[in-house]
Amino acid sequence: MRLTTSPQRRYRLADHVRACVHDGHVILLDLRRDKYVGIAGDQQAALSEIIAGWPAEGGASDSSSAGCPLESWLHRLAAQHMLSDASTTAPPCAPLAEPLESLDIECGVRPPRIGWQRPMNLAWAFTIATYWIKHLSLAEIESRIGLLRRPAGSGDWAASTAHLRDAVSSYTRLRPFVFTVHDQCLRDSLTLLRFLATEGLFAQWVIGVRTRPFAAHSWLQTGHVVLNDVREHVRTYTPILVV
């Protein structure tokens, strides 16, 4: 995937819009409205020459062949406040390592110590995650997650693998008493994120998309390790949001 460059670019994607390419389709995610927009064909190729930072796969575009549909897309995106002036600076995108393995929570020598604090922390994390999903936009959730990070200089962000495995193992064993993960990948990821924060652990929250048929999926990742899914599954999705 490459980012196109052209002197004709007059717009860029708004700060609350994320984009990726999957299977020849450009997928846009509006974090304020929690809406996805898919664009394919000549239109998405032509838009790459007008919108800075537009993701596009290799190959030349023919903007003249797009005709009126191109102007229609520009009007639609502008009307939905998904575009900004190209002269302004876009925020940097968070990098994400390629998912190469899944966290093995069974390789510890002994089961994790549950105690009394962890069930309370899980219940609190679930309550917060549920509130976020019901009442906040993805943009607001992204902002809240940013507040969980440790201040600079407060210590080493990288926790030991043993601590991470112990915490995720505890979460996995306690989770069935609180909620089921069936079709609730977003709730699971946000709950685990909050739970890990109570342990002083921090992970990346990821939303990925795929097409034919369209689907979105959420998971947590630390480096190249997937925490609450298997790497074979998440690799079928293209990340569109990384926090």
C-alpha cells in the first residue's frame, strides 16, 4: 500500500477519519459518527490525486474516467465533514507491528493467582467498557484510552511477558462469570484494556476491516503478539484504527 502524492491535492482526510485499503476497496472510518464508508473502482483511484494521505494500491488512475461520480464523492465526504484543507497538518498514525503470534496463556508453570482484587477490577473494567460503547463515539473512546497511558518518565512501559501472561490468563478465567465474548469483540477488547491498566499494563487497541462480505473486528496487541485472539484470524483483517 502506498500514499499517493500529487500537486492537485486540495483536501486531506479529517483528523477523526481513518482509512485503509483491503482487497481493492478503500475503507473510511468516521470516528465521530461510528460509520464506515467503502469506495472502489475508478472513483477511489481518482480521489487519491485530490485527497492527501489517501491510501491507494499501486497503479495509475484515470480521473477523467470517473466523471461526475468523483465530484459526487467529494461532495458527499465534504458534507459529512470527513475532509479538511490539505494545507493543514494531519496527526501521525500509530504504528502497528505485524501480528506474528498469539499470547500463550497456558505455558505458565502454575495457574495465575486470582485473589479478591482482580474480580473487582474486572467488574469495574466491564462497567466502564459498557458505558463507553453505549454512550461514547469511537473518537471519544480513543481519547479516553489515551488518558490511560503512563506519563513520560514514570517508568518502563514494557512489562514482563510473565506478568502480561498472568494478567491475561486471570482475565480469561474470570470473564465467563461477567459476560460472553460471542460477537462482542469490541466489549472484550475494551474491557481487557481497562483490566490490564489496573495491572500497570498497556496494549494497543486495534480495529480491522475486511470485505466480501464486509466485517469489522477488534483486538488487543502488544508488539507482534495478539492478546485476545489468534493471529491467523486477525491477519484476515486490515487495521484501520490503532490506539
